[in-house]
Amino acid sequence: TDTVNSVPKPDTAQTEEKIAEIQRAIGAMQYLSSGTLLKRTKVCGNPNCHCARDPAARHGPYYEWSYLKGGRLRHRTLTPKQAELMRLAIANYRKAKKLLRAWEAHTQRLIELNAPE
């Protein structure tokens, strides 16, 4: 037996249930996307426009989604409704990555439990 860690290993059923919980959480996600969402306001460039003198009067907000595709950074302007869904998708993506890391750790424990040295 392994006495390096004095903490007892969880049993197979508990580990399998944790994996099943992770699978359910990932399966419940509808929207999933990597990237960053920015909310911007802009100055139009017309020196007579109110936006040139008052930062609170700038045009917008405009939503910009930045993401990597083919190793290159891409940008896309989104509508407010698209931005709302993208915000959810990005949050889900980050949560899914965290869940996958946990799934990997539980898988390693399960392998140790099912195939001890």
C-alpha cells in the first residue's frame, strides 16, 4: 500500500459520482466560447460633435469579441444581445476548462483505484 499520503483515497463509487457530476455540468452548457468581450465607447472624429469634448458623451457602447483562430487574433463587433450571450459562453468556457481539469484529476484517482501497483 502507498503510505506517502496518510489521507485515505476516496473509493471508486465516490470518484465515479464526482465524474458523473462533472459530465452533467458540462452537458448542461448550451453556449461555449473562448475569447474576451470588451465594451467600448468611441470618439467619431468630428471636432464639432459632443463626443470630442465630453468623455461621457462618447458613441456606443459597442461590444467587441476578440478570439484566437488559426493562431491569429481576430475581432468581431457584436450586437448587445449577441454580447449578452457571448458573455455567458465565455463564462461557460472558463468553467468547462476548470471542470475538465477536475475530471482529469478524478480520472487519475480512478485509475489508481482500479489498477493499483
